[in-house]
Amino acid sequence: MEIKIFYALISLLIISTGTVFAQESLVNVQVGDNYTEGDTIVVSGNVNVIFIGTPLIIQILYEGAIIDISQIDIAQDGTYTEIFLAEGPYWKAAGTYVVRVGYQNEIVEAEFSFSPKSELVETTTTFDVGVEGYGSFDVEYTIKGGTVIDMIVDPRVFSIIVRIESTDSGTISLDLPSELIVAEKQDGKDDTFIILIDGMEVAYQESVIHLDSRVITINFEEGDSDIEIIGTYVVPEFGTIVMMILIAGIMTVILTSRNKFQIKI
């Protein structure tokens, strides 16, 4: 009889233990696997029992430090959803981040990988701006957040067009030689350039004015492509050259006509 009681107690213990391990968690959580700086992180899940007046706490942690936190209410059907934006002063390190959800006395966690945007690469070099028939001009520049594809002179509006491939928001500083482009008032004093990015006028900063060049800095956004710098004069001075060619042509005609007239005499 005692042996039967002993086995009965063992059976009950096994059943009880199995029941404990088989219990469903009070709360669960889902989150994506990978995020990049600027992405929207959606944290969602559900609870099996709703405790009225008990909020759900969501924390995002990196190496134990709290990056973001939110307190929300559970929906009537037991579900919850919260959105976090992966940007700001705390979203800088790459690695594995933890989403910790607390409800009543239970805590569950999930993980995701986070990658910040790479630091902008700064490039300083010189671009050879060629003008057919008039040589070339060196323009030194520094660019962050993109690369320079081309620089061309547009004599119709006295401008230089800098074509870039912008992979991020960034800046470009150009050391513009006076022999290539200037912006001057009628009294010869420096005037402001007009800067257009993809046809829209933008502001610029001028940090250095040399005797033979001016250094300007322009901010651009990701996706911008054409930066146009408009002055009051570009080299070569096409209007003057055209006039000189016209005068030379007229003189040639006059001389030719005179020679022909003298021959007839």
C-alpha cells in the first residue's frame, strides 16, 4: 500500500512539473532582424491575460544601457504594437540590440542587429576643367557625402556646373580661381554667386578670399546631382571673343574688297 502511494506521488510530481514547463508565456514579442540608422523599428506581440490598468513596458538596450523606452496600453484583443525610430545621439554603435518587454511580473526579450550609417568619407583633390580651344583650369575641391563626376563651363549664363553623385547629405568646398569664374559688381568689388542645386537656389558659405581665388562651401542632400555656380564672368569671355572674331571677319572682308578693287583699277 505504501509503495502504491509513493508511485502515485511521483506521478503527480511529474505531471505537475510537466504542466509548469508547458505553460504558455504571459507575453511574447516580435521584432525584425536587421535595422540601419534612420529605419523604423516595429515591436509587436500579444499577452494571454489582460490585467486592466497594467501598462506594458518596452525597452531597447545596447550593452545594458537603455537606448529608448516606451510605456503603452494593451489593446482589447490582447495585442500591442509600438514604433521606435532608430536615430539620435544614442543610436551610434553597431551591434546586437535587445528589446525587453515587461508585463505584470514577466519579462521577455528579443534581439536585432543595428548598423549606423558609415561616417562620411572626405575627399580632397583637384579637377581639371577643360575648355576646348582655351586650355584647362585646376579647381581644388573637398567633398563629403559624395563624389564629383564632372565640371563644365556654361558660357551662356557665366556659370560652372559641378555634377556630383551624392550618396548622403554632405558638403562640397570649391576653390574657384578668378581666371575661371568671378562674381563682381560694376565697381570691381566681389559680389555674391548664385548657387542652384538641381534648379533650386540655395545658400552657401564663403570662408576664404584669396587674391586669385574664392573658396565657397555648399551643402547638398542625398540624391542631389547638379550644382550650378553662376557669376558675372567666366573664362574664356565668350562674348568678347565672338566680338573679336566678328571684327576680324569684317576687317578681312574690307581688305579683300580693297585688294579686289585695286586689281580692277
